[in-house]
Amino acid sequence: MNSESLRFLQAPLKERYRAAPESALITLRASGELGAHGITCKVDTGRAIAEAGLHPATGGDGSALCSGDMLLEALVACAGVTLKAVATALGIEVRSGRVAAEGDLDFRGTLGVAKDAPVGFRAIRLRFDLDTDAAPEALDKLLKLTERYCVVYQTLNASPALGASLRRA
């Protein structure tokens, strides 16, 4: 896909969202079923069932997916798609590339071992390794716009309002 094709594809969407801003507001959903055996949760991804469980650092045996890994994978996926879209829009040729995310966790927090240890990631690092001849200024712009428009990156960066509820089935 080139920048002209991308603009043609997105133009009617952008126009609709400008004319009727409420049409741009959607609710994405995810759901899962608690595992019948062991400490797991089966999440329907729309393409397959992903079974998440305890990380080995919290007592898991490593046979189930770790939700922390899945969070980093969502960041990699979103950032990779966003980078490709931004590069396409800017006309920056990216022959190939890799996206990697890594995050630091202190499992004392989630296991309740140390009250001063946070539950969750302390830091997350996102890296792109690209095969491109683009000028450094173009790559700086590419990174800045990728950060700006990546939904998962911005969600992690700006912490949306979050709540939980529990009810009997």
C-alpha cells in the first residue's frame, strides 16, 4: 500500500468523523471464561482461544499464556501497525523491521510479599529496528507520530479511567 491508497481508504472515514464526531466513538470488547481446571482464563480473540494463566514467577508452570506478555504483545502489534501506517502516509520506505517491547516487573507486589513493591510494570521499553534509508529527521518524525497515534502506547502512557465490578451470574 502507498500513501495515496492509504489516504483514499481513510478519507471517507475522516470526513464522516469530522461531520459527525459521535460516529468515531466505539466500544471495543473482550471477554473470557474462567478455566474449569487450574488457575486460567480463556479469552476469545476472535481468531482463536488464548488461555492465560499464572506466570512461572507466581507459581504457574509456563503452559498458559502470561497476561503481562499479552499486554506487551498488544503494544508491539499496535505500534507495528501504527508505524507502518505513519511510514506509508509520510512516504517513508521501510523495507523490513522488527518491533520489540520489554517490561520490568517486581513479582513481590502481585504476590503481596512487599507492600512497597508495585503491582504491575515499573517500566516498559519499546524499540523499532528498521531497514530503511530514511533521513534521521524523517525517522524522528516517524517515531514521534507513531507514539502519538498508537492506541495501546497512548493508553499505557495516559492511564484511562478504569473500574471493575462484580455480580452474581
